[in-house]
Amino acid sequence: EDTLQELSYEERLAKITACDLPSSCQDGMLDVVSIRGSVHLGQIRVGLSNAQLVCQCREATIKLKKKIPIQIDGEPWRQNACTLRVKRKKDPAIMLHRSPDESGGVETEMANLLDWAEERKIIDQTVHATLMREFSRRIENKTRQRRVRSQENLFFSTKRPKFIGNPSSQ
């Protein structure tokens, strides 16, 4: 396999920014995505479309030439012209869906159990972080599989032929 030094600048850039792996909270990479506008954002929100993956990187510098609405890490606002530098936090990424009701949800129970065990010195912070990271990875994989199946079912249902009259006579 070629080392990065043996490749041209363009080849190195293509290899470093390739988006050929699925997104993961565990890979240490930022996903840079684009949307076509507010209608597209609404379609994404209800599961009818997806954002366009531009690249994956460890750090991004974005130059805004005018005031535009932006959203980083789930928080939207209107930003004046500027240069944004986005880096991933060093904290481990934990992707858990916490139930609004504190008493419900496996994810909440797991987080509460690990907090309880660490507070009572049954496990240390390293074990707590390792177990949360692994639990998060497993939840993330199941969520991704469910999303793919859901999209496949949606695609299948939109491609189903429509029969006029009695389907058995077709």
C-alpha cells in the first residue's frame, strides 16, 4: 500500500478527506454536511431526505462572507461574516438518547447505573468511560441498522406498482 509521502498532494488530500466510511461518534472525526435550504432541512428532520456529506475531518475552517443561519452541534443561530474554526472536543463522544421521563429508557438506566457505580467507587472513571463508550457504540450501530431498514422500506413502498381494478387480472 502507498504511504502518504509517495502520493501527490491531490491524492493525499483525497485520501485524508475521503467519506468512504460510515459516520461514527467513536472515530474522532467531524462530519461536514451541507443542506440545500430550509425545506431540505425540514425533509431531513422528518426522515424524507439526508444531508449531503461533504467530508470527514478532525478540524474545519469555514469562511462566511455574509450573515447566514448556521447550526453546530445541534444549536442554531444567525452568524455574521467571519471565519469559524471547528474542532472536536477531547471528551469521549457519547451518543445516547435520554428519555424525557427520567424513569424510562434503557439508555437512561445504563447511564444512571454507571454513575451510581462510580459514585460508590465500585468502578473508576476509566471503566465508566470505557463502558459508556462501548454502550454508545452498540446503540449507534443498532440505530444505524434501524435507519437503513426504515429507508429501504420507504424506498420499497414508493416503488410498489399501483394496480387499477382487480390485481389478479393484471
